[in-house]
Amino acid sequence: MAILEVSSLKKSFGKTEVLKGISLSLEEGQVMSIIGSSGSGKTTLLRCINFLETADSGKITVDGDMIFDGENYKALKSKEKREKQLKIGLVFQQFNLFPQYNVLDNVILAVKLQAKERPDYKQNKKQINKQIEEKALKLLEDMGLSDKIHNYPCELSGGQQQRVSIARAMALEPKILFFDEPTSALD
């Protein structure tokens, strides 16, 4: 079974039709590259699948769960939208790190916000936060950034910022991980 299925996805901005009925299928463990000229809709496709943009029509299924059906779509409540977004991680083209947070805090922020919605969070706050931090430290170690956890984004190279962004996306344990312009800061 496909981990991701996109069927007839369409998106326009005003009179400009950007996505013209895109369909694709991705199996678990498969890697796919989307190649095209600047302005051809690659980022828009990723943003629609991740709910950062709302497609005009089409269907998106992740791991057997229909997360978008343009024919029956109603504006999602924030919590529903967040739950659907968590299935798909995105490493942004410009990394979008928070400049006021150090590396470690950039990685754990979203995970901590997610944890606060757990029914057992208040009872087990210290233990949960410790687990989140340990996991983030392991991800940063895997990315070769153990010595940068207290640095701020402005103190990092582009490649280091990109690796922090990857660790941040992976910390949420998404089923699918998208990279927008993955070679932009390759080092």
C-alpha cells in the first residue's frame, strides 16, 4: 500500500493555475524527486500536501488515511489541521529556524507543544520533557551538531542550519519527510 497518494490535485492563485491535476503515489521507503523550473509549482505541491496551503481540489491520502478531499473539504479546525500536518515533515528551503531560540530549543519547540496536548502531560511533565530533550540531543548528535546546541541560527553556517531544520522535522516522527530544495545549502 502506498504511504502517500495524491490524486488530481489542483491549486490556483487568482487566475494563475499552478497545480493542474497532479497525481502521484509513493511507497514506504521510496525516495522521489520532483524536478522543474523555478515557479513550476514544486513548493506549492509540498505546501498543499502539508496543509500550509489549501488545494482547490483533489485528494491526498497518507498511510491509508484520507487527509484531504477537495469535494468534501470544510475548513479544518486548528487541532485537526495540526494532527494532519504532523504526518508529514517539511524541511523548508530557507530552513525557517526561530532566531530567538538556540539549536536545541528550535528542535524541541514543536515536540513540546505537541506533548502539552497529551492527557498525561501535567502528571508526567518532567519525564516527558526529559525524553523530548534526550531524543533531540540524539538527533543533533546524528547530525554532527552536538557542539552547537547552545548556538543561535545566526551563529551557524547554511549547512548547519539545514541540519538543524532536518533534526527539527525528524523530531516529530513524521510518516513522510519532504525537503524543499534539499541541495541549497549542501556541504
